[in-house]
Amino acid sequence: MYVWPLPENIANLNPETFAKTCKIGYRAKRIIKLSEKIVKEGFPTLEELENLSSEEAKKRLLELPGIGDYSADIINPHGGFPIDVWSVEVFGKLFFGKEPENNRQAVEEVKIEGIQRWGKWSWMAFFYIVQDLENLSKKLNVQLRLT
């Protein structure tokens, strides 16, 4: 039986040993800081986040070190549209028929478009599309890929 490690245990790890053992590099320090914050200040469980509004849950997630807009949209039990500089290329092609000239600058525009198109189902649409790029590429006769 596999279980998730407890924040109390992670907070007490040596960052270098953690990084090497789990092969997570620089992320080890971030994960330990995140665990320390959860242990010291407490944080709502996923069930408790689910009882908050989508906006409030995301706001709380963004308070955590190392969690940005993309990660918050993935973790939020209410879902979101987790667009980043890699996935914006795929969704730019789908929405506007072309790759964005500047992926980083296009993130917000693509995110807004996805939410307008799919609303509360945005996260599910995102997940489906990134899992089925090969079939969608054939069906739409366009090369979709995540770089």
C-alpha cells in the first residue's frame, strides 16, 4: 500500500539528501519550505478547499510557496484552465489557428479564451486535449504537440 508522505515528515528532511534520493533537484528545497508552512501555519485539506468558492480556494493555494497560477489551477478541486508557456502553443493553434508569436505573452489570452469556451468544464477540456494530442492532430489535420 502506498501513501503520501506527511508534511511533518518532509519538513524535517535534509534538502540535499531529499534531492538526491528522490532525484528532484532544486525542487527539494521548495517542497520542504512548502511542508514547513503547512506544518507551522496549517492549511485547508482538499475537502476544505472544495467547500470554498473556486476563487477563494485558488487564492489560498497561491499563498503557498512555489505555487503559481498554473499549479493552483491543477490543484484546485474546483478546476481551472492550467495554461503555461508549453501548453499555450497547442491551445493557440486550436483557438486561433496558429502558434502564438510569444508563448509567455499569450498565456493570459489563451487562458481567457478557454474559460470563455468551456467555463466550469475548462479543466476537463484541458486534460482531455493534452492526453489526446495524437488523435486530435490527425482529426484536425494539424500538428499539436507539447514542447
